[in-house]
Amino acid sequence: MNAPLRRARIDLDAYRSNLDLVRGWMEPVEVMAIMKADAYGHGLEPIALAAVDAGVRWIGVLTVPAALRLRSIGVGEDVHLFTWQHDPALDFRDAIDSAVDLGVSNTAELQRVIDAVDQRPARVHLGVDSGLHRDGATPDAWPELVSLAVYTHLAESSDDDDSAAVAAFDRAVETAEDLGLDVPMEHVAASLAGLERKEFRKDMVRMGANLFGIPGADGVSAADLGLEPVMTLTASVAKTKRVPVDTGVSYDYTYRTASETTLALVPVGYADGVPRRAQGRIEVAISGKRYPIAGRVAMDQFLVDVGDDEVRVGDPVVLFGTGEHGEMTVLEWGDALGTIGEEVTCRIGARVPREVVGHEVEGRVGVYLREQP
Amino acid sequence: MSAFTGITVDREALIANYATVSERVSPAGIIAVVKANAYGHGAADAARAFVDAGAEWLGVADIDEGIALRRAGIDEGVRILAWLHAPDEDFRRAAQYDVTPAVSSVSQLAAAADSEVPAVHVCVDTGLSRNGAVESEWAELFETAGRLARSGSRTRVEGLMSHLSNASRADDLDQDAALQRALDGLAANGITPEIVHLAASAASIAVPETRHDAARVGLALYGLSPFDDRTSADLGLRPAMRVTAAVLRTVPVAAGEGVSYGYTWRAATDTRLAVIGLGYADGFDRDFGNRVSVRIGDRMFPVVGRVAMNAMHIDIGEADVRVGDEVVLWGDPADGDPAVEDWAAAIGTINYEVVARVGRSVERRTT
């Protein structure tokens, strides 16, 4: 067996630790662990099983197919699986049969849910659009809707905007109650607002990025908050070469060596999630020392200029991680690339195997992983 | 009827592009490059289309990609070449699955021979400074190859390859001259490779001298142009990838209201937005917001606000757009669809990156 060229290590201990921390902050409010987008690129199934084992009873997965996937690997109905983005062609019957919680934001969608009800009642959350204009019904359309709970989604903008959004949400709840609807549960805030604004928490807070060790607020690192990054992206040096001064490197020769030097080839490219614009912005760590990307990032690989240092084929390269071994964190990648950490982890590609650590061999995660081909 | 959300790959376009490129590079052959999930098009289906179009060679980056193709049913009558290897690669799996490795060092050549891989290509660095043995390493590498041949090894050096920088025509021709030195070096050790390949899409069209026995063509086979001053149509190619999404909902927005995270866009007048379920987690850059347009029916509409993790917003004004309607992100401009090159230019990159980074979460179908 050969070591993979590239891998993303997913540390479930870190995930659990973040979960404990966040649940402590939010106590007594319930935390919904958001795992949309394949758990932000970390791999849905192991994260979900770890969260359930740690006592999480609300999981948000965006789509019904993702929720059904979790039911199929043994996530029982004592765990709420919340979904809120539905293809217009989706048949809701399987979701209702499997007790999947459905976020619904317009009457046509709600009618499709009602039409799909047969033996079991549907579990519906009514979505209010309080300003983000993504999910949820606008105030005009709101009075038509009936539900088990209400939720909305804050645009993480200025405080004024968020306050306006919460006010809109509160008005919607009031309207619903005036119309005779008993609203047993309200959830409004996603990660950032949930942390900073206690009055936004309502009955439940939806937490995603924080649980993966990616804080959302400007200028706050994971370490500042006590969060641990869950994903570490690594590769092995695939080749080294000694080249003379003024050697052009990679496409269009956008980098030229300043002196005789050693180049190390890292077999991770833009198809794997290192953007082409990373040249000049990203440094990787080899044996605890940082080196800049030299030349254009290609589809499958890039080079680093390691000078006269002893770097050998097979040496581990850490692209991002906890920062403990001199590497950048995913938050620093986001800053350097003009984006956010979530985009970085979500876009780590399919060619990068996820290696899950921090679980018991005989636990549910261990058994699940062993059953995979 | 609700529109399909995902990538539709036009198999006929792949086959037609293969024929077009084939004719252009003839008498040189083609190694059809299907690495990185066939530049996002879906490796197995794309490989099958190229094989049906007559491809005898497929190219992938690593052995795992080659094995995945074998498992998907690409049979051993079709050769698969892989050139990027793990440091401890022993090439046993390459032998088992009949994936032909390109070797860049004495140790890789020796490991391939130990595993009795039937054929290897030697990969040399002629200037790109990337994969491939640098010129100072050639003598030892070529001598090792010669010794293996004389000792009756079951591993034969079948090919010689290098990769161009596309920095300029002169730079590419310098690399071609270096490749000739490598050929001379191999000849001095009694080895004449049957298949010499250097050019990829760009040079196979622009620098005919670099074609040799085969061109390793990826981008052009998917119908995309490797040049910023020539379109697909200029090259007689048909973009094979069409990305569409169903409208999930429409929502009225009053003048002055903001949209999506951080409110990077605010409505200038009362308008309506259409929401689609593709976002940055699906491979659509967060920065596309406010910079690209999509097609709905016969009209173009701007994407507004930041692209979210699983959604983007389109300003549809008063147009008659309904839930389930088809939104075209990009496709073949000859059919009136937006060009992927417009998306690439919007964020300062190239078409290769935009298509190759569409994520695994996006459903792909080949028609």
C-alpha cells in the first residue's frame, strides 16, 4: 500500500472539543450542528456519527437526500435532521417517512409537503425571510403559512441590519401567534450572531463553521476562542530538483529563481482546492518552516522554492492545519485568498482522501469507516 | 417540470472535438487527458466518449485516477498513462491495472522494473521545472534505462515525454530542442522511444513543431480554447459542459434592501430575485457575485450579492421567471449560452480552473 499523494486529516477529537465549548457558551439554548455541504468539505458521515455519539440531537444538513443518507447509516429518529433547501421536483414522501424536519418557505412548497403526508405527520419549520433574501417567506407572504416552528437566517452584516432582521423575525412570530399558531420552537441565529448577540439565540442556535474550528468574526482566531481546526491538509514532497539561478518555474515562467536553489514539487493543484491565485499569497510548512509557492499553481501540483534547505522526496508538507507545526490555519488561508475559511474547506476536491482520526476502533465511526470500500 | 440542477456533458461534442483535434494534429496522435475528473466533466463518461471517438491513449495525473478508469470499465485495449507518483510508489498497482507510468527518476524507473511494469515513459524536465528529471540527472537515468534494456528486463522504455511552459513560442522551441537532446541521450544508450510527446492543447495548435508522435490534449477535447484571444468557435470546438440550475424561489426586494451575506449588493429599485441551489461549496467562487450573468430563457440576468455556500441570487427584475425554470450558468455560446471564459475573466483566472473546480456535490449527466 502506498501513501496517498495528498490527504485531509479530519480530527474528530477537535470536532468534539469544539462542540463541548460551543454548547457551553450557548447553555441552556439547544445547539443545532450544521453539516451542510458534506460537513463543510470534511465528510458528512463520520462528523454526523461523532456528533450524535456526543449527544447532539439536532443536525442541519440542507437537503433531504443528505438527511436520508444519515438515516441510512443509522442516525436514529431521536435525532432531528433539519433540511431547508428543496429541489422543486423533490417528492417529500421519503423525508416524511423518515421523520426528516423540513424547512419550508412558501405556500406552494408547504402544499407539496401536505400533499405528501400519508401515515406520518410532517415535521415542518416555517422559514421567515428577515432580510437575507435566500430562504424564507417575505412578510407579505408570511400570514399564509402554518408550522411547527419558525426560523430565519441572519445576514451577517452590520448590527443595525441584524437588529432589523431580528425585529422582522419577532413581528413574524407575533403575526403567527395572532393567527392562532402555537410556535413551540424558534431558531434564528447562525454561528456569528449566535456568539455575539445573546438576544438572537431564541430556543436554538444553528452552529456550523465554529464547530469546524473556523471562527467567523473578523480578527478573531480559532485559538482566541479556544476552537481547534478540524481539517489539516497535507501532501508529500513528490520530487526535488536543484536548479540554476534565473530558472523559470511553472506556466508562463511567472517566477524565476533568484539564485541556485532547490525546488520541491507538491502534488496538490487547483483541482484539489489550492486556487490558482494562491501564488504569492500562500506559504506551506515543511519540517516546521514556511516556504512560498513558486510559480503558477497548476491543476495537479505546485512548486515551492526551498533554497539550500535539506528537503527530501517524501517529506510531509502541511498546507493548512492547527498552526502548531508552523503551518498556516484555514482562517489565514481565507484571509490571504480574500475569502473565508469555509470556502477553503468546502472546495477541497474529491481527489483528496479524507483520513478520519480521533475515534474508537469499535465505535460507530470506526465501524462505519471499515465498511466503506 | 423543473429544470435539472447540475452539469450536462454533451457526448457528441466530446466526440466531435476529438475528431477536430485529431485532424488538426495529424499525423501525430492524441493522448486524451482525463485527469482531475476529466477537468470536471466526469472522468469515466468522458473517457468512454474519447475511446468511442478512436482514442487509443488516455492520460491521467496519478495511478489512482487510472485505476478508477479501469474499474469503470475502460478495458486494457486502451492505454492509460500516469505521471505524478507518491514518493514511495512501488508501481505494483500500475502493473496490476495496466496503467503505464511515466518515470521521472532512477528510483522510479527501478521500482517500475522491480514490479515488472511492461512499459514506462521517461519524463524529462525541459524547462518547466515541474515534473520530470532535470538535465543534470539525464545521464544516470538514461544509462539505467540502457542497462535495463540490455539485461533483458521485462520493463521497456516505450515513450519520452516533457511538458511545455507556454511562456512564449521561443521558450517552447527551446524546450523542444532540449527534448531532442534527451532523445540523443537515450539513443546513445541504445533506446529509441516509439512515442515521443511534448505538446498539450495550446502548443499542439500553436506550435506544430512540438507535436512529435502524440499531443496530450485535455482542454481542447472539452471544447474550450487554451488561448485568450481565440474562442472555441474560432478553433472549431464545441464546449461540452453545460451548467444549469432550477429556480428554487423568487422573492421581491424593495429598493435599498441588501442581499446575501455582508450585503455586497443592494437593490437600486424595487425588483425580484431568483434563488438557485448552487454555491461556493459546489465550486462556484464566492467572488462571482456581482460579476457574472446567467441566461434564463432568451435573456441574461446578473448574479448579485456574494455567492453563498449553497445558493446564489439572480436579479430578474420584472421578467416572467418562475420556480423550476432553467437557469444556464454557462454552456456553448454558439447556442446563446454564457461562455465559461466570461466566468473565468470575472475572477481573474482561466477556463481550466473554473471547470476543474466544479465540485463533486454537483450531479453530472452525459447525454
